[in-house]
Amino acid sequence: MSPQLLSLVTLWAAAALYAIAMVAWSIRLSRVADERIQARQGAGAASSTTAEAAAPAKERVAVGGGDDAAVAAMASGATSFVVDDGDETDLPRRSGADRALGAARAAMYSGLLLHLVGLIARGLDSGHVPWSNMYEYTITGSFVAVAVFGIVQARRDWTFLGAGVTGFATIALGIGLTVLYAESTGLRPALQSFWLVIHVAIAIISTGVFIVAAVATTLQLLQYERTDGERELTGGAIRRLGIRVRNGLARWTQRATWFEAIPSAQKLEAVAFRLNAVGFVLWTFTVMAGAVWAEHAWGRYWGWDPKEVWSFVIWVLYAAYLHARTTQGWLGRRSAWLSIAAFVALIMNFTVVNLFFQGLHTYA
Amino acid sequence: MARMKIDNYAIADAPRLGVKGWGRWMWRQVTSMRVALILLLLLALASIPGSVLPQWPQNAANTRAFIEQNGWWGRFLDATGFLDVFGSAWFTAIYVLLFASLIGCILPRVRVYWRNLRSPVPPVPARLDRYENRDEAETADVAAAFESARSHLIRRPASSLLGWRVRVDERPSRQEGVETELALSANGEGLRELGNLIFHLSLVGILAAVAVGSLLTYRGQAIIVEGDSFTNSVVDYDSFSSGNLFRESSLEPFRLTLDELDAAFNVQGLAEDFTAHVTLQEPETDPVSTQIQVNRPLQVDGGKIYLQGNGYAPEITVVDSDGNVAFSDAVPYLPQDGVYTSTGVVKVPDVTSGEQLGFLATLLPTAADNGETLVSAHPDLANPMMLLRGYSGDLGLDTGIPQNVYVLDESQLSPMRDEAGNVWSVALVPGQTVELPDGLGTFTWNDTPRYGAFDLRADPSLPWLLAASIGALVGLALSLFAPRRRLWLVAPLTPAAGGETTVVRAAIMAPAHDAGAVDEMRRVLDAATGRVRRVEEE
Ligand code: HEM
């Protein structure tokens, strides 16, 4: 089998496995939610908040008591069981949810493996690292996103991100393989550089990290709508439309059982912050490495070419997000929206900017 | 009482200020933080037009065309700085304000940080049970336990700067039946704060380096045909620009000869490699042969020489109507596309008699007939062909206005015509000589060397810029990932009456997202009391 064919076959297989993983993660999420609800109802007359707090403690006892359950817990990743922090993610592990977790992990990690094979085959086929045009950027970026999630998931249970991340990767791979696909070619001389490898590799890794963070932030914003509930329709037409949309989201999240298994907004904010912080440091490095590369290749470290402008805008928006978190009245919703804005700019940078703006970076 | 939260810079030195001072200080910080936030958002917003609209410094030709196409709207955008966003007054105002705010915000923090570093660690709070994360363990020898806790905390050199600062007090106890207690207070906030300060100061450093660099920099472009050479002086450059503080006398008069330019293309005509083989002669040293590649500039005289472009420079000889050689030189042609369809202009002012001559030529490196016209199929010289048209008249060179060598001013020229009265045009191949109409002379294409377009740029600020960037990166990583924790241990100095052991109580304060804090507290307590825990307990 030629490397090219191998690459295509394994990448399509990875996309399919991610789709399966996404379904399994969703099932896992709703099973966990069901069990939470049952636990709460089982707690009887106690008010719902205390019951919710009590539920995880009971689960622990149950798991500690039965040998079978303990074995199941080990099989499903004993490490995460130990490192679990906070009651919110202390998801109960019982057969239904566990089977789904097992399936989700199996599908995701084998997808990741095939994805890696696909990337290496592409690299062999083209004779250079597989991140030099939009197709390659997409397949590598989605790989990193799943890998980041996979690494975190091996240490602590972040089930609630699973469906989002694998879903994103499925779509990204699908679009990559159908719309963006490009035969491999040699590199233009301007791209033959150690700094290409560094700059673009780190750019992709930080994009992957930002993707996972953005999924967490989206859940955080939905969680706000859910806890706020529906509100009255007032004001002008645009305001009313806004309220309608938010009410719709509130209704949907309240009705969806799987949302029971989603951690609180604060917890999600903390998760997103940690990821965004990592992503931001990597992005800072990306921009700096890009400047070094530009200095080598073009004789100027910064020239405000559209790609550079957008990298700068992204960087400034994430910096604003980090400041917003420490500014009174901005922690929470507003800083979350800022990080979403920064993420949108990030996605713009390698879609719209690559396709429609001309500049030195037009290698896509 | 509400749990104290320290995931907020505003409380970094809270214990040292009174309520009023604390409030004022926090208010000031919060307001300036808000200003910083707004300025950052403005900066992002203001940058966007710079990527959407054509910009003078990036592409003057496009910008001029844009203004012409858009009438008053284009002129309005030009006048308001939207066509040179990053040099515009409003963009400058935003970042100057931002950096003013940054400096105003960071300098007091540097002072506070420095004072904190040299002042004693704040004592242990009176009551530990206020804090959420607590633990306790028993020990028989309190003094030894505290000593091991202290040495566990300050194991590393420079620990007080980079990690924990520790103090141990003996103090009257509030606990019933206990007279004195030992209290250990450890402050592990310094590193994070240090990182934050380094980061923001480095940002100022980056801005300063860029500003100084723009004053001292110089950059020049020169085109060198294979076999020719070039001397580093302002007159020898085709174009030259420099910062306000640059002095011409600082140029070192080195000499660069282009021996050969290798260009490799694949079968489809995509560029694979460009290498300029050059000889560099610096004053008072032997000439050295070396190479310049697209990503590998040549370091010389505090600057770098980049290979920025390349093309063909056909060698042309024009003999005038009197039979004298009026022109003989290599003329750089400008590539117009990926297959090096190149256009060139030959100006022949020095004819013995009669009108001046001018030529417009198109070079097709690999000429092929696509059914309608001749096009180039590949950038290599596989089947070179030149399409030529001639003009006679006044080239307009004597007006004193500098002319673009790549443009023929046709206002006072008329095209050469053949006997039938049609515009004269021929296709020729290398080595061929064609007769010009009306006995105006001959045009010979002798050979086709390549030329390289070189760009020399010197910017003495680069090492400083790099240093400041590395500082920013390291500072940022510290400021985001170094923990920010306060840890306390308290125990009665002697066991309670009848008991053999005392209970050491511990508490730790850390931002909510700091998952490792509780672990660290437990480890310190383990080290102090010799407690052995089962792993599951974690
Ligand atoms: C050039 C513009 C600026 C950029 C790019 C920038 C960037 C950043 C970044 C990335 C952080 C995150 C590091 C962390 O959370 O510890 C940060 C934190 C911080 N910045 Fe800035 N900053 C800028 C201007 C300012 C200004 C004008 C102020 C003054 C109000 C300021 C005050 C702070 C403070 C106090 C923190 C620490 C927040 C904390 O404790 O987490 N910064 N800055």
C-alpha cells in the first residue's frame, strides 16, 4: 500500500472511530446523569442540593465495598479514580456508565493511533512534516486536540468534554479529507526551515489545547443559561430575540438529562483557564518563533502581513481574557465570552485569513 | 466569614495594609486593570482593519489602486489612517496609553514585591479553622517536627526568591490548657509574582527594542547579475532606507560578487531550491566563497544579506544605424508568474545619430504554444524565446526626473513599424540577431545569465529584542504556572497533660484551581511528623 493510500485509509478510519467515540461519550454522559438523578431521588426528602453533595460520597462507599466494583474501577482507569479532585467530577462508576466509558476510550484511543499512522504516512508521502498547508494543518490540529484530551482523560475524568472534542475532531477530519484535501507537494524554499517545524508545530499544539478549552467554555456558558433559567421577554426586537435564544438554551439544557453530569460553571471555568493558560504560553511561543522565522526568511521579524495581524489579535484577545479573569465583574461570563472571541479569531486565522487575504503566508 | 480568595492580584499584599489603605489600593488596581483591559480590547479591534484594507507599507501599488477605485471614500480612509493602520495616530495612541498604564501599574508592584521580599513573612493567622484546606497529624517532638518542616520547605538554594519563605514563632496560644505554641508561616507567592513582573517588564523591553531598532536600522536592495559584483555603499544600492539615527559612514565597504545562482525546479515547475554562490571580500581580509539561500542569510557587517528574489537578465547588444555598438549589457527582467514569464525594458539613449531606441521584451523560458498564444510552460530555460517590440523617439531621460528602469515612458516614443505599416514585433532565440525596421540597427540576444535580488538589512536591536522576548516567555510561564500558596503549621509546644504526642495542625491557602496545594500541605505535614500515609488517602 502506498503511503498516500495508507494515510487516507487510516485518517478516514480515525474519523469513523471518533464518531463512534463521540456517541459513546454521549451515552456515558447521560448514563452518569441518570445515575445522579437516581441517587438524588434515592436520597429521599432531603433538599436537592444536599442530596447532590451526598451522592458522590455514597458512590465511593459502594465502590469501596464490592470487589467487583473495585475491579471495574481499576479497569476503567484507577489513576483517574485516585487523582479525582472535587465532587463535581467524581463521577460514579457503575456498569452502564462504565461500559460506555470503556467503549468511548477504546474507540478514541484506537482512533488516535490510526490518526497518528495517517499523519506519519502523510509525512512520508510528502517528504516533510505534515503541517505545511491547510489540509495538513487540519489533520494535525485535530490530532493534537484529541491527544490533549486523551492525556488529560488518562489522569482525571473529564468525561464531559469527550463528546465535544471527538465531535470536533470528526468534523475537522471530515472537512479536511473532503474539502481541503491537497496532494502532497514539495515545500517552497521559503518554507524549508527548522523554524517552520517549530513554529507551525507549536501553533498546531496550542490550537489543539485552545479547542479543548473552547469546548469547556461553551459548556460553562450553557451552564450559566441553565442555572439562570428562563427570563421575561422585555425590550426591543433585538433584545427580545436575544432573550428568546437564551430561554431556548435554558429550556434545552434543563431538559437534557446528560447535562446533569456536567460540572458546575466554576469548575468548568477553572478547567478552561488551565487549558487556556497552557495554550496562551504556547501561542506566545508560536508568535515569537514565527518572528524568528520571518527574520530568517524575509529579512524582517514583523511586517503586519494579514496572518501576522491575526496572530497578534488572537494573542491580545487571550491576554485580555487573562486580565478579565482578575478584574472585578469580569470573571465568569464576560471573560468566558472573551475567550470565545479569541477562539473565533483563532479559527478565522486559518480559514478566512488563509483563503481570502493575500500576504506572504499564502501557502495554503 | 467568607473564605478568603487569593486568585486575584489585588490581594497579593493584603495583610500589610489597613482596611482603608487596602481599599484604596485595590480600587486603584481595579480601575487601572479595567483600563488595561479596555485598552487591550481596543488594540485588538484597531488591528483588524490592517488586515482587511490594503496598507501603504505592505503594498503601495494596491493601496494606490484602492484609493483610485473608491473615490472620496478611499481618500477618506487614507486621510484617517486606515490605509496605514500600524503607523496611524490612533493606533499609536492606543499602544502608548497601554504601555503607560502598564508601567504605571507594574512599577508600584515591583516596589511592593521588593519590600515584601525583604520584610518578614506575615505571621500565622490566629485561627486556622477559617481555611478550607486543613489537615493534622501527631508528633512526639514538636520542635524537631517544625525543623524538618522548615528544611523540607527550603531545600533549594535561592529558595526565598524562588519558592517558600518561612518563619517560625513561639507565641501564646488561644487553645485552652496550652500556654505557648509553635507557629510556622510559609509564603510561596513570590515566584508567581516575580514571573508576572518579569513578563510585563519584558513587554516594555520588547517595545523599547523595536523603537530603538527602527531608529538605527538600515536596509538596501541590490540586484546582481551572475558574474557582477556590488559594493556596500549607499550609491550602489538600487534602493536604500534607514532610520533617523543611522549614519552612512558606518557602512563597511565590503564587496559581494555573485558567482552563480542555482535555481532548482521540479517537473511541475515548483521551486525547490535557490542558492546564490557568492564571494565576499571584506576590507583587509581574503575573499571567501560562500552561499546565500532563502532561509540562510549571510551575516556581514552587523547585518544580514538575504536572497530575496531571482530572475533572468538577458545579455543584449544593440547596434545603431551607424554600425556602432550603442548598448551592451545584461538587463534584469522581472518575473511575472510562477513559470518566470518575465518582462524587461531596454533603453538605448546613446545612439550615434537619430532618435533614441527603446524595447519592450517578454522572455518565455520554456516557450510552448497553448493553441492560441505562446506561453511559458516551465521556469527553466528549456526552450527560451523572447518576444520583442521596438520604439523610437525620446526616452525622456534628460528631464532630470528619476525614471523607473522597468517602465518605458511611451509619451514621446512611437512604435517601430514594418513595411506593411503594422506594429513591428519579432520572436527571437538566444544567439540570434534581428534587423530593426527602417535600418535603425540590430538587436542581439547573446546569453541569459540569472540575477539575484539581494536585501541587506542591519538592525542592532535584534539581540535585545530576542532577550526581551525570552524574558517575556519565561516570565509568562512562571506567572501562569508557578503556584501561589500560603501554608501554616501550628502545634502546642508541649504535649497536653497526660498525653505523649501533640497534634500539628496545618492549613493551606491557594487559588481554587490549584489542585496540587492540598497535596503539598500533606507532604509537608508528612515530612514534619514522619507520618506514613497509604497512597489511597491522597
Ligand atoms: C501590553 C499589554 C499587556 C499585556 C499583553 C499583558 C499580558 C498579561 C498576561 C498574559 C497576564 C497573565 C499572567 C497571569 O495571569 O499571571 C497578565 C497579568 C497581569 N497583568 Fe498584564 N498585560 C498587559 C498590560 C497590563 C497593564 C496595563 C496592567 C496594569 C493594570 C497589567 C496588569 C496585570 C496584572 C496585575 C496581572 C496579574 C494578574 C494575576 O494576578 O493573575 N497588565 N498580563
